[in-house]
Amino acid sequence: SNKELGQYIGKMIGYGLANSNVTIGLIRQNLNRMGKDKTFLKGLGDTKVARVYEGEDFIFKVAHFENTLDYLKKAYPQESLQKLERMAAERTRDLMPNYNLVPRAFKALRYSPIGDFVAFPAEIARITKNLVKYTAKDLTSGIDPLKKEAYKRLGGMTAVSLVPEIAEDESARLHGIDAEQRRALD
């Protein structure tokens, strides 16, 4: 029902997983700084495209939260639902991009022409650090559902690290580039 949906969204906002409005706010601020004569661009932050982006971000965070909650229930069956939800929300905030968590120094750069682009690598670094931290912690936990999730993350990290080299090898093979030519290119 609409009431249940409202309560659920309210819970997600309380956990810091929804309604950051950072995307729309940043777009609006930066476009407004371009000047009053740019009326076509000034309203861009209020378009459906920006709202769809923010909605998509929310859906992915909710999916991560629910998936995490499922395996935490299996890992800690004795814990209360409220505690498990807080744990799942923390993992979701730690493992999904959340521009509200960008350090203050990077937030201050938002007013510069490149400021919005600085936050992305900062978030990638934060998420990568947390990905390694949770994977190591879960692998050594001795709790099967946590270890299973850690193996999934480890497999994903391994695959992502191998893809560039595999693509390079396949591209060289398809284009007839031999080892000596590759060394010269490198």
C-alpha cells in the first residue's frame, strides 16, 4: 500500500540510503552558476532524467540492502531484525556510492569547475577500501553465510582485475599483433 511504501522509504531515509538529493542539488547549483542567461540549462536539475537517475540509485541501494539483510539473517539468526537492518544499512552505505559520505575537502571542491568529478574517484577509493575490509573480515569470520558472500566478492574482484589483460590479449590476437610488437607498443 502507499502507507507501507511510505514507511519503507522513511526507513531507508533514516538509514541514510535514500533521499540524499545530492545529484539534483549539484546539477542545479552548478548550472545556476553558469548565469541567468542560460535559462535552457537552469531547469535541467528538475528534469525527469535527473529524477530517474536518483530513483535508479535508490533502487540499487534497496536491492543491496535487502540482499545483505537476507544473508545477515542467515549469519546471525539470534539477532533482532532491527539490529540486522542497521548492519545491512551500514554495509550498503559502505559498499555503494554515497556522495553524502565524500570527505569535506572534496565537497568544498564542488564549487570549482572540476569539483563534481573529484567526488567520483574519492567514492571509488572509499568503496574499494571497504570492499577489501568486509571481504577479509567475512572470510575469517568462521560464519558460512558471510564466507559465501566474501567468496562472491573475491571472485568479482578477481574477474574485474583480469578483464583488462584478457581483453588486451584477445585484441592483440584478433589484430595479429605479436609479442615483439606489443612490447614496442608498451
